[in-house]
Amino acid sequence: MAKVYGEVDSLKSLLVELRGNGIQFLNSLEDIEAFRGSYSARINAARVRAREALHREKERLKTVIKEQQSEIELSLEKQEELLKTELGSVGKQLADLEQIRKANKLVYILLRERTKYVRLFHDHWGQKRIQIRNVILMMNHRPAAEYEYVKIVLLERINRYIQYFEAQLSAAEVDAIAEILLSEMQNR
């Protein structure tokens, strides 16, 4: 609303002042008096219109939210069905793998019993660096030097492995090794 500073001599200067401030609907003193009388009613009417517009917007947004919520629920149901089918296929694959594992174990047992003397089933530890005949066992002290063709280890380091492996030597070879070791111990 326009604020008028100073006295206005006539209706004409008042109208010029109002038009200068963008107020077009007041054309006479009666209009001004009517406006002053109906100001609070106009404010209340504007509030009611704004409230109604907000209520309509709220209702519209509620329907939009309900529609989007139903779309989201449909999308979630589709995703759930898709996950169930994928999990079912994964479960089938796991069952197939379990069957293969059991079948492989059965084949392993059958082959092991039929080929007792074939060395197919011994552990492979990679390429040998030093042959077993080039390992020297020391009873008490191991030198710190490293050699290219000979590995020197303490007997206590080897002892913990001996109990885990099947004997690979014949009885005659074991006796020969035992005699050599015993004679070495007696010579000390």
C-alpha cells in the first residue's frame, strides 16, 4: 500500500500518487472509504483463498504420493521376484557343485585303491630346488652359510614333518640310513 507523505490537496493528486505506486483499483473517495471499511474482510478472503489453494495442493500431492508409492511397491515386488529367481539359480549351481565335489571324492577313492603303487596322489610342492639326498642334517648346530647344491638344516626342524608323511623308503634303505647315522654318532 502506498504511503502518502505530506498533505494531498485534492483527489486528483491522491489518484496520481496511488497510480505512481501501482494501485489502480481506487478511483474515488468512495472507493477509498469502501476499501478502508472492507480491508479486514479482504485480508480474510485472501487468507481463505490461500488456505483453499494450499489444501488443493496438499490433496494433489497426496494422490501423487499414493501413485508413486504404488509404483514403488510394484517395482519392489518385481525386484524381489528377480532376486528369488537369481537365488534359486545360485542354489541350483551350489547343489551341482556339491554333487561334483562328492563325485570327485568318489573317483579319487576308487583310483587310489586301484593304483596303490602309482605316485599320482602324493602332494606336489612345486619344482624341487635341492634333491633330498643333498640335505645335510645337523644335530646341534647349523652353520649360517648358504650353499647352492646342499641344504643344511637342524634335525629338530625335520622331526616335526616326519610324523606327517608316509615312509617313502624301503626297510633296507631305512636300516642303511640308521646305521650311517649311528656310526657317525659313535665317532664323535
